[in-house]
Amino acid sequence: MNRYVWLAVLTQLVASTIPSASKLVLDSFAVEPYIALRWSISAATFGILLIVTRVPCVWEPRLIARVAALGLGGYVFASLGTLYAVKIGGVSFFGLLTLLSPLTVVALSTIVLKERIRRHTWIALGLALAGLSLMITGKNEVSSWLSAVTAAALVIAAYTSDSLTFLYSKPFQARISLVQYLFVGQATAAISMWLLSSTIYPPEQLLPPTREVWAAVVYVASVSCVGIYFVWYWLLKHLQGQQLGVLQYLHGMAAAVWGVVIFDEQLTAPMIVVSVLLLMGILIACRHTVSATSR
């Protein structure tokens, strides 16, 4: 493997620790102020980068408003879905559900980009639906139908929002720098979540209660919201999208293992079988992407 693939593997392994770090935060800190705080830290980081690097910026009001709207979808709604899924379903179940992410992009591409649904796509999506049903059944064995279905629905909604944001963001990213795009989107998410949090929680509950929780928040904000976002966009210049899609499987499985090791969560046989089904779906979807690209 070349150095870019190794970097992508390392990035996914590091990213797999984020759900566990978030679970540690959510055990004693509310979801909404957690989202507001972590996007505030990352937005401030990108704002400093804009100033230090003197990246050329475009502040056309209509353009910034559209990027801000994308920030609400990709950073607010997606964060709410994923974090509540971690809180309700646990880290291991969430880790396996993240394997739906690349298949969600495939499904939405056929709608947003008006791509033709080919046989490979139908097979991949069929495997994803079968895997999702089996995963919920497996989760019910160690928790309940309510937690399994709720967590699955939250993750699907979150990845739908995140995928739509990604698909609709490409034209805007061609007009402004990546640093400015991330700054505007994340700053919008931070401001909106602070406004929401201030209406739900009293002032004393808007900041983490302990140094350990603070450390976990800063870790997620700096490693995930800043580092992984930036590296992953950079890797898109050196690796094919289907390669990165397959590597997301590593992220999901590693996250599930962290849930077992740190929180003593249980993986049932159906949940393990699901991971194989979703890997097959990812590989089939990537094969379709390669075929379509070569033509």
C-alpha cells in the first residue's frame, strides 16, 4: 500500500475512537451544549487559520448564506442524530451502523445527481436493508426493540443529512477555500446550537462539569472536527472515492471493538453477520463506481 492509503487507514483508526470519547462526554453532559462547544472550538481553529494563512476569502452574502444552510444540515442535524444514537444504542451498535454511511451516499447520489440505478446499486442497497434489519434484531437481544429501532432511525437520518450536505456542497467548495467553507459551516452550527442550548438548559449546565469531560470535548473537537475533516478532504485529492469508502468499514468495526473493550458492550452473532453483509454492499457499490468512472 502507498503512503496515502496508510494515512487513510491511520485516520480511520483514530476516527474510530471518537464515538467512545463522545460516550464518555454524554454520560455527564447534555448533547446540545456538547455539539455547540465542539463546533465552537473547531470553528475558532479554522478562523485562526484563515487569519494566519491569509487564505483569500469570498464574503458574498448569498454564497455565505447557502454555505451556512449546509452547515445546519451537515453539522447540526447530523450531530444530533449520531450523538443521540450513541447515547441510546451504545458505541458498538453505533459503530456497526456507521457502515451504512457509504451506501447512503450511493443511494442519495441516484436522486441528487440523477444517476441511473444499475444492478450493482440495487444489490448493494438490498444488502444494506437486509443488514439493517438483522442488526436491529441482534441489538434487541441485548437491549430492547425501542432502543434498537430508535438508534437505527437516528443514524439513518443523520447520515442522510450528512450525505445530502456533502453532495450539495461541491459547487460551493469550488468557489471558496476549504478552510473558509469549514469555518462558515461550523460557526453556523455552533451559534445555532448555543441558541438552542440556552433555551433548554440553565447556565450552569452549558459547560462540561469536570476536567475529564473537558478533555474529551477538546479531543473530539481538535481530532475529529478539525484534523480528520481536513485530512479526509485532502486525501480525496490522492485516493479514489471508492477506496476511502471501503476504508470506512475499518472505522465502523474498530469503533464497535472500542465499545466492547471500554464499555463492556456485547456484540451478538447477528450483529457480526451484519458487518459482513455491509462490507459486501460497500464493495459492490465501489465496483459500480469504478465501472461508471471508467466509462
